[in-house]
Amino acid sequence: MDRSARRIASRLTRSSLAVETSAYRSLPMTASYQPSFAAPVPLPLLQRLLTRGVIASEDYEGLKPDDRQAVERAATDDLLIDTLVRTRLLTEFQALKIRSGRLHTLVLGNYRLLDHIATGGMGIVYRAEHRQLRTVVAVKALPPSPDVNPRTLARFYQEARSVGKLKHPNIVAAIDAGEEPASGPDSPSQPYFVMEYLQGVDLERAASAAPLPIGLACQIAHQVADALIEAHRLGLVHRDIKPSNVLITADGQAKLLDFGLARLPGEERITRTGAQLGTVGYMAPEQTRNAHLVDARADVFGLGCTLYYALTGQAPFSDMIATFGPPPSARTQRSEIPAGLDAVLSRMMVAEVDQRYPTAEAAMRALLPFLPNAAVALPVAATPFVRPAVSADAGPATTHTAPGRVLIVDDQQDIRRLCRVALGADGLVCDEVGNGPDAVALGSATAYDLVLLDVDLPGFSGEEVLRRLRQRPPTRNLKVVMFSGAASGDELSRIMLAGADDFLTKPFSVVQLRARVKSALRLKEAQDRSDVLNRELLTVNAELEQAVEARDGELIRARNGLVLALAKLIEHRSTETGKHLLRLQRYCRVLAEAVASVPAYTSTVDANFIRMLEDAAPLHDIGKAALPDHILNKPGPLDSGERLLMQAHTTIGADTLREVARQHSFATAFLHVAIDIARCHHERWDGTGYPDRLVGESIPLVARLLAIADVYDALRSRRVYKPGLSHHTTVLTMTEGSPGHFDPSLLDVFVRIAPQFDRIFREFGE
């Protein structure tokens, strides 16, 4: 019992005694009267509901005074339950369970069950809520029974493992799993697993009243095929693709459910030989012979049957024997179905395995010509009864921005259509061409944000298109993502060096395509923000030049103030402490002063060098001003796309400062030092750093010095995703745990003066 529940229970106990005592005192006392305390008191039931977690303590404490008084004065358990339902502390489902004496079944682990969603052969699905996070989830549990079949239990756990392996936008996501301990000596434990809660309608219900529009039906099948590609990639065969296992959200997104019959790679047999696995009417004929030997083509069969149902409202086969015969024609049920689509369906549902589409990807490509040009929403008649609530604390709507424009260049029409449909679902505006000359003509005349460009094109190659677009880009920071199915490693390297931003290898999935495009467009957004920063910085410098007198001393002081102000603006957007910049300047000064005594650096590191380094150090991360907040302040490790975007802050910062230096010659030396620091402070001595993979002394000396200072401060400082290290551990990490990171000669100097770094850190603190 948590503290709130204990406090409420204590109050309820006192309230119960007060009610009884008051009632007892109001009675006339006679010699023959014996007071009885056996009258029914409902409050212990309320205590059990709070203690067990069926009712959240904060919900009870938040009741209006009149409602709380009505709850605490309920004279019977039934009246108490009715009052709790009326005040929305209980659902009707929970009330029914409590009245039937099954209160103990309403909480599984950290989840309180709120309502029943569905019952199937592999368990019961509930709408539930996490008791601490208060997030709504779906919980699937086996019915509590001491006689549960071991095979059923094995399949249940197999489904949990299967869903846990899959991360895909068209597959229901697994969140948690567990086992509720037995509530008594005669009751069994209850296994369960937790999934995302989806508001929508399954395909069986959606098409039961009337068949779906052809474009929408194909769109749903296309999404399910994409989900199957991911499942098959991990060695999972679903084996039960059918309309009731496909949920459609209100915006037309398909979600594949119920992996209870999925075959895991290398699984041990958990069904009797000859036992039927699947659903009649949708199960591939070879699955009836041996369900353990089927492959991805069995799921292609089920997908074809599911699409047939979506288009006609009827199952294609009435019994298992019919699946061994020729597949039925959907056009006989619905004449407007294109003949080409009917042929695709027939090939998906053909009995002979070798004549079927060999993979889900092949079926997905075959459906491309029949997809709508844009995402289609679920018909109003099929939308769910429960609508997602608008968050009360949601901020104001963001200002509208124009959708990104993408040019798709490929000589294969099905590839162009796949890209257009996938990216159109993300709100991007797409044009397409099929050869090199058209790509250059349209790409040069239109302000595209991104070009998807095949390497092998008629007319002239994708590399030539890339070269011409880079010579005369239609817009600033144009992104180009190349793709090919036959390019070698050397060719890929040459293409990337020629100016491509990313590369996709054919065949690629929709998930891969959308991820690469999204990452490239985020980088463009960051660079566009950098352009704005360039203009603002130039304006500030122009105003500074007009306001500052010609004397060099005043100019330098104003410059340094401007540097700190700009760096502070960047720092305030991040989670770093406010004294990081001051510490960094001090580290750089003491390190450079010590390095000046080393013979190899005596002629280079003088008083002017040290002053320039100290003054320019705060600008090392100026490029972060262009990064989105969700990356700059992410409380954990970055994924690969986010890491690439974060690394771009070095080039963004250097380009910003280079533009200032080009237009303002009053501080050229200072700005060149700042440019070297901004671009190169993440380079490594062994050549594995970024952005230019410089090696050894080709890294500017100012950047090598600042790297030591910056890494020391980063290791010492606390972050939301890590604790701060001690001075000793930091020095040990830098000297022995980071081989190849730092200039060895500078690292030796650092070790000698490391106590000074510790004093600076302690002096300025965090």
C-alpha cells in the first residue's frame, strides 16, 4: 500500500468508527438493550479497492466534497459500488468484477484493468492503465485457470516474445510482460503481456457492412505487407493473417496484431503433429499439412485472402478443401475491381506455393499500381466509437509550414510509386521523373528540398545529375539521397564524395526510406536555421562596428562580450550549466601556457595565440544554435540519424563564422581561430573523428587544445543521462581509456598540470 492509500485508509477507519458511535449514542439506552456493532459497514471494501490499486489514491483525493461524502456514507457494498461508478472512480466492467467476487483479478502487476476489449483463443485483451504513469495500454492475459494447457501457455509466451522482437509502425508495439502471482493456494498465477493501446476498428468489422474503397483496401494490404517484411526479416512467420488481426486507426494506418501462432526461427514444436494452426478460409493449404515447415509465402496467402475480404466483404474460401482449388475471382463479386488487381489477388492466393509471390516485398510491389495517390482516411462509418482525447495541457498550435518538396528520379515506375506513396503519407509533396535529362531540367527549375536519385538512369547517370544539381542548386542546402541495387563499395564512396548526403541500397523497405528522408530533411532544417543565424550574426556585427570606437582595445572588449553573449544564448538552450564556458576558457589558458614551455611549440604558442584561444573558445559549439531542441536536449543516447545531425553542428558553426569573416575583415585572425575550433574540436588524433577525419598534426593546434579542455569538463559534469566523474577517474579515462583520441604530446602536458584543471572546476562549480 502506498502512502496515500494508507492515509486514506486511516481516515476511512476513523470515519467508520465515528458513524457507528454516533448511531449508537442516538439510541435510547435501556437496561435490556445491548449495543451491536454488527451492522454492515461498506468502508472496508473501499479500503481494499484503494489498497489493491483498483482505484487510484489521487483520483479519490480529487473527488468533490459532495461526491466523497456520498461515497463514505454508502450504507451497503452495492450502494458503494454504484456511487463509485457514478463518480467515475470505477468502470462498469470493474463494478461487475467486484460484484462477482473477483476484485483480485482487476490488477495485474503495475496495471489496473479498466475494460474488456476482446476474447480470443489465445487470451483476453483488456484496456488497462499503468498505475504510476497513468498511461492507457492494452493488456493480454490468459484466463486464470489451474488446468491451463501447457501448449497454450507456451504459445502465449511465444506471442509475447514475437511481438517484443518487432519494432515497426504497422505492428502493434510490445511494452511489458509479467506474471501476476497466485492470490491463494487454489488459484493459479496469471501471465500477461502489455501492448500499445490502439483506438480503431479491425478490418473484419470495417468491411462487414460494405466493402472498402479499392484504394483504401490496397493501402491497408500494402501496409500489412510492409509489416510482414520486417517480421520475415527476423525469421518470424505470422501464420494467422486474417481481417480480425488487422486493426485500422481513424487515419487509415494498419496495425498487425496477434502473433500467437507465429513461428520463431529454430522453435521447438509446441503443437501435436497434425494439429491445425490458423483460421479456415485464410490459412494456406500447405499449413494444414505441416504448420512448422511453412515460410513467408504462407503469410502472402493469408494477406491475399485478407485483401479479398476487404474488397468484397466475403471470405474467399468457405472451407479448407476449397483452398486447394483455383482461387476465386474478386471481379465476379465486384465488377469495378481492375483486372490487374484481380490477377495480383489470384497469384497471392494460388494453392501451389511455387506459383505464389515469393516474398511479402514482391506482393507489396505488385500492389503499388493500385494505391491511392495520398493517404486515405478510414470511412466515417467504420471509425471507432472512442475518440482520442485532446490533452488539457497541450500547447498552442504551431504555425503552419509549407510541406517539404521531393523529386523522385528512377527509371522504374514501381519504385517511383512506392516512394511517392510512402512519402506522401508523411505530408511531403512529390514529383517524379524517369531519366537524367528530365531530372536536371525539373530539378533546376523547382525549389526542391530533397532529391531521391537512382544511380543508373537513361540519358545520363545519376552521378551526372548530382554534379549538375550541385553546380547550380535550386535551393540552399538541397539534400540528395542516392539509391542503387548494384553499386560497389568504391562507387558508393565516390558518390558520397561527389556530394550525396545519404545512400539507400535496393531493395529497401518503406521504413528505411522514410527514416533516411526524415533524417536528411532534419539536417536541411538545421542548416536553414544556420542561415538565419548567419544573417542575425552579421547584423549584430554591423551594429557593433557602427557603435564601437576605432580603438582596438574597445573593439576587442566588445568582440569578446559579443562572443560570450552568443555562446550564452546557445548554452541556455541546452542542459549544460551556466559556468561551462568560463571553465573552458580557464582550462584553455592554463593548458596553452604550459604547452608554450614545450620546445616544439615555443615559436607557435605566444601571448597572442593564448589570448586568441581563450577568447574564441566559447564559440566551439555555436553550430548547435541550428539544432532542433529534441536532439540538443535529448535525455539519453542519440540514434544514428540524430547522431549525424548532432555532428553537423561542427560544419554549421564553421560555415557561420566563415561567412562573418568573409564580409568583415576587422577580426580576421580571431575568426579564423574560431573557425578552426568550431569545425575541428571533435577530430581525433587517430583520424576517426568528425567531420573531416583529420589525422595527427593536420588537426589545427587550437582544436587539439580545446578538445582536451572540452572532454575534461564534459566528463566531470553531470547530465540528465549520466553522473559526473571524479577528477581522478576523468584523468584516467582520458589517458588510458581513450587511445587515439588526443595529441600524445599535449596529453602529457595535461597530465602534468591536471591539478590546475581540478581547481578550476571546483572554483566555478556546476
